[in-house]
Amino acid sequence: MSIVNHQIRLAGRPVGLPDRNVWKFTEENVGAPNDGEVLVKVLYVSLDPAMRGWITDRKSYIPPVGIGDVMRALGAGKVIATKFPGIAVGDYVGGRFGLQEYAIAPGKTVNKIDAPPEKLPVYIGGLGMPGMTAYFGLLEVGRPEPGNTVVVSGAAGAVGSIVGQIAKIKGCTVVGIAGGAAKCEYLSELGFDAAIDYKTENVFESLSRHCPKGIDVFFDNVGGDILDAALANLAMRARVVICGAISQYNNTTPIKGPSNYLSLLVNRASMTGMMVTDYLAQTPEAQAIMLQWIKDGKLKTREHIVDGLNTFPETLLMLFNGENEGKLMIKVAAD
Amino acid sequence: MSIVNHQIRLAGRPVGLPDRNVWKFTEENVGAPNDGEVLVKVLYVSLDPAMRGWITDRKSYIPPVGIGDVMRALGAGKVIATKFPGIAVGDYVGGRFGLQEYAIAPGKTVNKIDAPPEKLPVYIGGLGMPGMTAYFGLLEVGRPEPGNTVVVSGAAGAVGSIVGQIAKIKGCTVVGIAGGAAKCEYLSELGFDAAIDYKTENVFESLSRHCPKGIDVFFDNVGGDILDAALANLAMRARVVICGAISQYNNTTPIKGPSNYLSLLVNRASMTGMMVTDYLAQTPEAQAIMLQWIKDGKLKTREHIVDGLNTFPETLLMLFNGENEGKLMIKVAAD
């Protein structure tokens, strides 16, 4: 084989928002898979807020991407060579393929996607990592009960939009916090009971108005002032799910801790972190449930697909500027 | 009856540390109990960090003390008149008697103390509200397992000293954080495995050294930088118990939220608030267990008793200056 593989590698550690200088564009010939490996032609790569953490040189749940390494990314693609039994040429698969056109991966680390290629984006979004984060974060950590008031921040995003819809399916009153009229309109379309535009509203006051009995479950994707506004509106024995803090990831000053954390004491409430990777064993079952909700029209997903791997540096910033509408991903190649 | 009752009332809302001007000293004749009430000669009043919250005009777990009201306080005393069946003249009782020499209280709100009068301080401390806070906060919220590493802040205080000793009884490695050599020496006497003097040590580094496998349970009484240092040292699935934040109660600037709260996410950890009043039904059983530990020499309590109700304004400040050694209380009168 003599296929050229275009890659995006980490050139240096960013300070604040990562600009194009943080990345290096390289190319090399594609190799052949060894025993137990598969060669995947990458069709889509997933752009996630977690990427900002992966390029920071700090102890976390996984080691940071090394300088010079191909940037870590989840994705979906088509197998074009295999030395792993059970995965055949032509299979569609998901996995951690990185920011590149072709990836060689251990067969046991990829998962077959039993769907036509046009459905791959859904398996990166609503049925992928963000969807599973929403499902397990809400149901296992947030533990909403019918009649509860559930509030989600980053509500129009890949995780938040699913959280709110699952909470509705479970019989809760759901309030979403998002930035801008278009996103708030989208939340109404999804069936949220109320939407708060943090760009124009006082979030604390709007939460007080929309949650007269207090917030039973707060699913937080953003941190900062919005987390504080939610903490100040908790109901007794509330559960705060810490999924992310996108407002803080590009800080060049220390992270803003939640000043209102003593609300946990007054309300006997809890704030708990979660990582979707803890739920791999239960993922197929959750995917089946969510696929059925999609088929039944109870759950809608939305993907924001940008064309071309080389747009990555600018496309990534859409996440931090709140410009994406739905799960953000790049289409790397046609099938 | 014509007994004069000396009282301390709230004269105004403090900014920062409450000085003597916040209080008003009054006297009035003692009345007689109505049906269902008892008249108590107060022997001891309990001085607690929570008092600072009770005099702030802010929504909390109980309404603030009103301007002109007798200051709220727990205490112990002797019944000198009764119109409540089941409580007799001469009984020793605990209850919320306020800062005064004599209190009339509904009989159903007081609890009989079956102990000689010289033991009353223990029923205000280790077997009272602070001891129960330690017991339920550690065991019900912190849920330590044998072999766990348990860290407690304010470790030489009324709650912290009990938390550490119960954790030792439960087979944990226990590290205490306190201010000054004398307090750290006291922690050694109590059997703590290590003591960190926050006045002279880098708490983050000392925690890293004493907790090489991370902190499984952090019981926090102080908040601020010490909470942040502990969050940065959590083990996977750690439990942080939020009991108080004495470092922040007299702030004239906003409370310092924990900048390192995203450690909850990385470590799938939880931070949970607790209030001892949620455990009233289980209190007698816990007291019996702790009384046995005291008799067996496994649990030591220490009381810091100051003479004279009129010392209250200055004695209260000992709590916030870290000057008390053991449970702080005022002896109001001899039996």
C-alpha cells in the first residue's frame, strides 16, 4: 500500500484559547496493520470540549497528548484492512482514531457500528460519547424522579440537549440554560419546559422564577457563574452532576470555584463528578434504549458537521465560542 | 417567683467578626412555665461556629436571630419548675436555651440527660451536637471503609477531634489539619496517624506526602485554601463531607469557592453537605455507642470551659481565632 495519511499533531501547549500555532500538519505513508490490529479510513472525527484538557500538561484522568503526537480524537470510519478476527473489511467502526485520515488501532479497542454510513454522525453524537455521558450522568448520578425539576447548562450542546430530553422522558420539569435566542428556540422544539438565555438574562433570577420549588437535579457542563446561580437555587437533597466546565477550560487565571458551594450544606445536597468511561459495560444496553427513543420520536439528535480535517483549528474554537448547534464533528472523507 | 434573668440579645448585624457592639446585655424577671413548658436554670451554654450564620440576615436552614432577640444557643441546665409530664424538678436537660441564665422551653424540645452534673459538658460536646455531627457526618456521608485514608480539617476542634477518633476506631489511616504545634501534639495524643500544621506547612504538599494513595474521605470544617488543597489530593471515588467553612464565616468579601472542584470530575468524587438535625431519630443509639467508646478509653473528649455569661462576646471570637482547645462553652452558673 502507498496511501498518504494527513495528520494533525500537537505542536505546543496553548495558553488560553488554542490557535492554529498549537497545531502542526504532517503527512506520512499509511502502514499495514499488525496481528490484532485494524486499519481504518476515518470518515468523521468528533470535536469535544475535553480536547482542551487533553492538551494541557496536567495530571488528569488520562495522560495529556504529547508534543509531536497525533491529536487524540474519537471518530468513526470504515475498515480497509484487518488482522483482527471478528472485524471485516467494509465494517463501520467507532474508536479513538485521532486527527488523521487513516488510523491503525487494536481491534479490541474499536466497536462495530451496525448502521448505514449516513448514520455514523449519530453514533458520534447522541448514541456516542456525548449521548452516553448524558444518559449515565443524568440517570446514574443525577437520579431524577418523576416530578423533579431538572436544570441543565450548555443545554443546546451535544450532552445537554440529550440530558434535557431524557429528563422529559422520565417525567421531570426541565429547564435549559443556553446562549442566544436560536439555541433557546431549539430547546423549545425539543420540548424543554423553559429556556434561559444566559447572554441576556440574569440566570439566578430566571432560575428562581422557573424553579419555584428549587432545583432537584442540576447537570452542569459549563461551571463559573452559571454553576453558582444554580447552587443558589437548589432544593433540599439536590444532586449536582459535574460533567464539565467549558467556561473555565481556556482560563489563563485560576478556575473560578463555586462561591455558593455552602448551599450543599444548607440543602444537604451533593455535587458529584462523572466520567462516561466508567459505564462501558452498560453502554450497549443504553444505546439500545436510546435508539428506540429515537425511532419512537421521543429523542432528537442534531449534528453540526464541518467539512475538511484542515479546518480543525478554527472548528474547535466554535465549541468555546458557543457557535456550534448540535454535536460538533468534522467530515474527513466520503465513504 | 422573683428571679432576675440576665440575657444577651442581638443588638445589630455584624460586618466581619462580631464585636461587643453587636450584643446587648439585658435583664428581666423570670416568668413561670405554662402548660407543657419547663423552666430551666442554665448551667452551660455551647459556643458554636454556626452562631455566626445565625446572626446573618440570609436565608439558611433556620431563620436568622432577630434584632433584639435573645441570642440562640444550645445549652444544658437543671429544671427548677415544670408543667410538662415526664420532666421533673431537679432533672438535668439539654436544649436550645439561648444566651441567658434562665429559660422557659416547651418540654418536648428538651432532652433529659441521665448523667451527674459534672458530666454535662460532655453532653454539650462529644455526646452533644458536635459529637453527633462527627458521628453521622463521617459514617453516613463520608462512609469510610477499613484501610481508607481519612483527612479532617479543624481537627483539634469539637467536631474534628471526634471525626478523627471514630475514623481510627473504624480502621482508617487518619490525618488531621490544625493550627499550631499544641493542637498537632493533641492530635498525636488522640492517635491520629499524622498532623499537619496549616500555619507552618504547605498543606497541599503535606497532604500529598501523608496520603500517597490519595484521600478517600475528607471531612471539611474550614473551607477556603485547605478545602482546595484536599480536593487536589483526592483518591478515586472520594467522598468530601461539607460540615462547615469556619475560614469563610466572617468574610466581608464573597466566599472563596473551591477552585479545584473539577477534581470531583477527574476522580468521580462527591462533595455532600450535612446537617446533624437530620439524624435526631438515630441520635440516642449513636450516643450509646459513643458513650461505650468513651468508657472503653477509645474516644476522648475535651471541653474548653470559660466562666461567666458576660464573657460571651470575647469568648465567641476564640472560635474564629482558633484559640479554643476542645469544645468551647461558657459555664453560666454552678449547679
